[in-house]
Amino acid sequence: MSQITHELVLEVLEGCAPSALAEARRLGPAAILTPTELTLRTADLDGVRALRRVVAASTSLTAPVRRPRELLETSLQQRLASLLEDVARQRPRQVFHGLRLEAAGAGSTDMRRLAEALADAAGLPVDDADGDLVARVRRTPSGEAGWQVLLRTTPRPLATRAWRTVNYPGAVNGTIAATVLDLLDVRAEDSLLDMTCGSGTFLIEQLHETAPARAVGVDLEPAAIAAASAHQRAARRRGRIEWITGDVREAPIEGGFTRILTNPPWGTLHGEHESNEQLLADLLDRAAGLAAPGARLGVLTHEIRRMHAVLERPGTAWALRDEHRFFQKGHHPRLFLLAAR
């Protein structure tokens, strides 16, 4: 492991920053810069790859220069070459195939020269289309005079889960799933039920933290359960998960769950907006029947208005404790954190 302290920039999805901050601080001093960006000082680049609430990590160089062409100055190029050497020194080794420069005016002469200089230092070709060593050049985000070069430390974003061997549509983003589990506060003594497990993201993410005493995933689609089983095998994490194919509203399931979650259809890839309000009501009723005293329920949904309408129905078994907003690719899902009355 390098003993050089790196100034890292961590990209996160909006809504994940507080959870990502707590995780990053295990490696060194960290701070939230914006709702989608954190800073981290650490010598442990190997440890950075284990961050599960971060979309991507980049080591950075900030220079008090007035224009990008000054980044080609010899001393700055030597410092960038040193950063590239540290990226290449990670264990296990990260294999890159080409360098891609992302910057305003990336096609300008100065930016092309900078891309070529970085690629030469890394021993890679410039590949504007598919380069996986991503170098970003931007003005310093602090507003002070200067420019910043960011070098992504991994060929694929950290949010990409290697265990996702099946391309199952509609799977929740891994960093959001990890944040939801943090907010639900799942512990080793808990019994955890995912009522609409899809390809298994929530339960497999939980195994990367603490295996709960009992974990059950239910989905109506056999293809989803097959994908979830394949993903669990590929993840190679300790902990048993019981996968059940069936409609969670009717399937015979032994109750007593202390933590329950569901990510029901949003009416985009799966489900219909018109029927989702009744589905949400049915899921909350079923969760109440399967819950242990004092249980917590997390509902991640894009159907905000319909979810509020369900919670306002007389006799609901759940009390709203908090709402947590996320933002991802044009969607604004919200996590409703509920407690059994």
C-alpha cells in the first residue's frame, strides 16, 4: 500500500452523501463538498475500492494555474505521473486499456496535448470512446483560481457490482441500496425480509456489511429469483438467504421480522401507476402481519403522492418516521421509513 496521502474526490448520488461520509471516514479525514461529491485524504487506495456507497473515486491534483495549458508544465506532469504510478500500484492490480479525457473543450489543442501526456505517462493509448482510465479536468470547485485533474482509480465505477452477472431490468442502484440499509439500521440480530426482492440487491448488499440472523427475499417472477440466487453465488459472502418465488401478499412466510423493506414497481419498467396505490396498501398490510413488535419498514418508491395517500388511510398499522430523498438518472425515489404502531 502506498504511504503517500492522496487527495481523493468521491462521487455519490444525491441522498447518499451522509452515509458515504461515515464510510469514507474509516479510511481518513473526509468531508461533504456538495450533495454529490465528497473529499477524502487517505494513503489506502486499496481500501477505497471497498467503498460501497460511492459511485466513483478519483485521486486529484489541484494546481493554481490560470489555464489548462499550464498543466503541461514539467513539475505538474511529474506529480501527475506519480499519481498514475500509485493508481497502477494498487493490489489487486487494476488493468486499464485506454485513457479518456473528460473536460469542457476536450477537443481543443491544449486538452488533446494534455490527454496525450497523461496517456503516455500511464503507458496507454488515448481512447475517447471506451477509455477506462478516466481523467477529468475542471476548474477548482472551491471557486478559487486554479484547475484540477481527477484520475479515476478503477476501470469501472465503484457502484458497478461485480456480482451482478445477470442483466435484470429495474435493479436498484447498489449505492442507494447500501444507503437504504444504513437508514433501516439492519444489525446481526435482526431478521430481514425483502418483500419485492427482484434480483437480490438489498439482501446481497446487506451481506457485505453484517449478515442478519435471518434473511428472506420474495418475488413474483421466477426469473428474478433465479437472478438473485446467481448473484448471491457470485458475491461469495457468508450468510444464508432464503429465496421464495411467489406473491408476497399470499405466500406462506413465517413472520417475526424486525426489519422489512420493499422497492415495489414504480410504473416505469414494471407495474402500472394506476394500480400501484393498492399494491402499496397491500404491501403495508402484509408487512404488518409479518412484523415483530417494534419492527421497522422501509419503502423505496417513486410513487410519492400515492404512498402518502396510503399512509393517510384510517387504521394503517405503520407510522411515518422519516422520508429520505434520492436522485438518480431523472428519478427521484424516496425512502419512507416506517415504524410499527
